[in-house]
Amino acid sequence: MNIKFGTDGWRAKIAEGYTFENLEKVSLALAITLEEENPSNKTCVIGYDTRFFSEEFAMHVAEVLSSVGFDVIISDNFIPTPTLAFSVKDIGCAVGIMITASHNPYNYNGFKIKQSFGGSASEEFTSKVEFNLEKIKNYNFSKEKKKIRVRNLFENYKNSLLKFVDTNAIKEANIRVAVDCMNGAGSGYLTKLLSELNVEVFPVRNEKDPYFKGSRPEPIPQLLGPLSYTVFSNSLNLGTALDGDGDRVASCDTLGTVFTSQQTYALLLHHLIENRKLRGKVLKNFAVSVLIDKLSKLYSIDCEILPVGFKYICSKMISEANVLMGGEESGGFGFRGHIPDRDGFLSSLYLIESVVMTKKSLMEQLDEIYDKVGFFEYDRYDLKLETSVDEVKKKIKDLIENPKKKINDKTVYKISTIDGIKYILEDESWLLIRPSGTEPVVRIYAEGKSIHEAKALIKFGKKLFQ
């Protein structure tokens, strides 16, 4: 099998590409890479999610790495990915490995690498792991398994999280919140944490289920009906949802309105700046709302645009100390002072704190943002094509070389090619078309002054490929 790392790790279907044999290969290639990079640190920590055989897969990786001389710590239970990322830095490990396929369907699993700084492995690092797959045939190891330590990793992570919010204010607010963990790795953890803060929690899909109740654990509006119903029918203050491994978040207003990830990003950034009076540089990937640019301009803070993939945001958070927040279109947000990685738990705490501090619903806060910077609606469509990845890339290249000058009777005043091609129109609406990179899929994103305009832009983007 051709093992390739995507935007965040290697993923494949269980029993097809994702096998114990291939896991051993990846683990050995990682071991070689670590020895080349930093032979003095041979400590690693391993976590896993709620998917089929995740615990067994994680233990197999632990056994392989311990057999080649690594000091291995493994979680005593399934955990969210941000817990694993935090533990890498907290313990001082050379690397962390998370066995998860994030938001993919139940029949997938994956292998995420977190480097010593507590964030997603760089493209340079994962490229070395891929290259070292060729070396494992000649790699001698004893297969004498050393001691593997089992440890609770969540407690230290939880204590660190609580330093970022006003716990006393939350405890005194008598707030009522729905929590949807989508049967993933956040199940049980977030409800317990909030209950300890005197929050009345209404759990939704809050138990381990490898089938994810027949859905997929992706916190997007069309999959969050149970959360919306729970919030609305019980007149709760808000709701939050996590993806399959707990590093991404979605939010829901008291009337059951589930916000897009773009709106959630705006709410979080506005809370940090307006309510917590924090300042610093803002990072966003290429597919994130213009709302973030406009909020940054309103508050006179820098906003930098990066390619899609949180690893690019992670790199900036490490190299630039003044970064306040970084976010991506899929609902992953990272914050200064914490790990340089996505964290759905801290995002949820900040959303709850915003309601407590302002005594306003999320919708009321969003309306305030619209009053300040204008109204925008976002949409996305993944177009699957019966062609090769190379053909998709060729078409994107053709669009870049022969750019459109008008889209739906609006003038294109700027084109950006940071990741795919983005048409920015005269009224600040935009259309982004970018290839998946690992499959013949074109991702089409758009934002307009109404949902009708956004969908019209998506339609235009689809026509370019059909």
C-alpha cells in the first residue's frame, strides 16, 4: 500500500489499508525519523479514540516502538486528540501518536503525529516518515518489548484548560448547556468537566459507539439535528458539539440554530478581543470567512492568511509569540498560551464564557458582530469527480492561467492562489476552488451577502468542472 500523510495524518479503511502490518511499517518509519532528528529523546506518548480496534491498534504501535528502544506511555482510556497533544509537551516527549480518523466514517482509522511542541507534525517531518518507509526492510530491532507505562493523561490537561477561563463566573451563572460529543473521544470528558463547573449539562450522543449512531462524527449543521433539538426543546443557553477526536467544535444558539464554523470563529475571536480585552495576531486559512479579516481590521490587529491545513497555523503559533488565535474553515481553533493545535474543549469553554460574561445569547453576540462589520453567509460543496487527482490539479492550473474576469455579473477584482484559486469579487464576496490532493475531489467554498448569493457562487464553481 502507498502510505501517504494528508493535511493531518495518515488515514485508511480498516482491514484494507489500515492493518496491523501497515501500522508496524509506519511506526518503524517514525522511529527511524525520530532517531535521525533527535536521538537523545526516546520518549513517546500514545492516545486513541472510540473507533473499532483503536485501543488494540494503539497497543500494537506501543509494542513496536518499545521494541526498538523507545520509552512508551499509553493512555489508560480513549482520549481527545488535544489531550494527547498537550501530554506530549507536558511530559516532554519526542513525539505523540494519536490513533484516530477524526471525522471520517466509522470504517476508517488513522495515525496522527504530534511533535515535541504539542502540535501537528510539519509537512517536512511527515515527508521524512514517508521516505523512511523504504528503509524499514533493513531496520534491525530486537522485538523484545520493554515496559509500557499506562497513565491517566486527561487530568493534567483538564487542569491546564481551567486556567484560561473565569471558572468562578461560570460556576455562579447557573448556565444550562447541551454537549454533543457525536459518540467520539470527547464522550464523558466534556460533560464531567462542565458539571464540575456547576453547569447543568444535557448530554447528546455522549457514549462510546464505534458506529457513531450510523452517522459520521463531523460537527457540521446538517449532522447536528440532535443537538439543535435538545437545546431548543429544553430552552438551554447554548450547545456545543465536538468531532470524532475532540479537536474541532460547533456551536448552537438557544433557539436551536447551529452556526457554521465561520460564524463560530467570529464569535470566539470577538469574545477574546471584546470581552477578554486580549490582543495579538490572528491566523486563518484560505477558506475562512471575510468576517475575520473585517474584525481584525476593526480592532487594528494583524490577520495573516495561510494554506488549508492546521499545520501551517501551528508553525506560525510556534514561531510568533504574539499570535492570539488561529482557525480553519472546518471548525478547528487554537489559542495563545495553550498548545499550538486545535482544541474543541477550550473552544467550548470560551463559547460558554462569552454567554456568561455578556449575558447575551450567541445569536445576539453574532448580530453585534454583523452590526459592526456587515453580514455574510457561507457555503461549501465537495464535488467528487470520476477522474484522477492529476487531472483535477491540471484543471485548477488551467483556471489559474486563464482566470475569470466576471462571476455571476460581478467583477473579479482580485485573484489569490495560495491554495487553489480564490476569486474575490467587487462586493467582498468570494469563491474558492481547491483540489483535495489525496482524492479526485474538488472543494468549492463561497461566501456572499446572503445564502442565496453563496449558493449561486457554489453553482458557478461546479459548472467549471462539469
